[in-house]
Amino acid sequence: MTVNKIHTPHLSEAVHRELERSILDGSLPGGEKLPTEHALAERYAVSRSVVREAVARLKAEGMVEARQGSGTYVAKQPRVLSFKQQAEAMPELKQVLELRRIVEVAVAGLAAERRSEADIKAIRASLTAMDAALAAGDSGAAADDAFHEAIAAAAKNPYLQRVVNFVSAQFSEVRRLTWEPADYPNLPLRAQDEHHKLFEAIIACDVEVAQRYAASHLDGVGSRLHALTGKAAGRKKR
């Protein structure tokens, strides 16, 4: 069996992405049984608990379904919601953004103070991946996740890193949406400009500026989501 080892701080999110991609591109067609937890754990070189968490999320999203005594199967018609439907279905976004502001502003400052050359390399790699996605018209959501997780790693506090990775997992779907807004094609460009400014402040070891740009980025995230959900709500009333 081929082992597709995943290198990311949040393993269950990475496995979730891989399985979701396989479902959406037809590699795992509707009605097909998923490989066992053991087989998936071997394939991605992770623990079975990581696989269990990833599959649980797919179940919650309606992508797969459990059949008692038989196993877990890809839904015959996976519930893939549109951009606006997903945005409307997330009333907890305000609370998640509040948590991000509390944590990520402090993390940005610590990253600017404590980052190593290896950290800079990891952050730059995710930033470059987002630039490439923008240039190609692709989604840079996975690289966006990696960018924030790499900054958290640079803060050199494993407890803060766990919090950021947890929040990143909760916010991952929203990042995907904001990278694919048909009605607002400039939104990813704005977000990327904010990412670059934050990165430059971390390189410069400027704690205060890094915190300011982290806060500004989160303000931008909130504004973009407000625009998206507001337009969706307006259309729903018509």
C-alpha cells in the first residue's frame, strides 16, 4: 500500500481534506465503502484516532454515512453546499473570529519575537503557495491554513499552537469559501496583501507591527465575511 505521509500540524484536518478531495473528484464515488480506519491510518501515516476525527467531520458534513454493521460509505449524493449556503449556515462565525483575535494577535507578536530561520522558511512556503494559487486562479485555502499554523509554530508555545490549530480546523471551511467568491473576485487578493504585511513584520522581528497587522487581517476577514453573508441574506429575502 502506498503511504501518503502528511506533514501538517493538524493531521485530522489534512486527512479530512484528502478524503474530501477524493470524494469530490470521483476517486471515491458515491455509494463506495470507505477503507477501514486501519487502512486509512496506514495510507496517511497517522493514528486511527486522527482518521476517526476526519471521518466524523465528513459525516457531519453529509459527505459520508455510516451503515450499522457494514461500515462507512460515501453518500450517493454528497451534500456539497454552495458558497452562500455555507456562509449562511455558520452563525458561530462571530464567536470564532473573536477567539481568533484574542489568540492570533498575541501569537503574531510572539512569532515576531521568537521565530527562527526554519519558521520563516515554513511561513514563506505557504505564502508562496497562496501567491501561486492566486496566479493560477486556484484555491489557496490549504496554504492559508498552513500559513496561520506556521505562524503559531513560530510562537514556540505548544499550548497556543494547539489552540490556533483547533481554531484553524473550525475555520477551514470558511477559508475555502473566501478563496472562491464568484461575486467578489478581489477578496482573496486583499487577504493575501494582509498576509504579506504580517509576514514582513514577523521577518523584521517587529512585535508591535506584527500584532497590528494580525488585528488588521482579522478585521479584514470579518468585513469580507460580512459582505458575503450579507449579500447571501439579501438574495434569500427576495
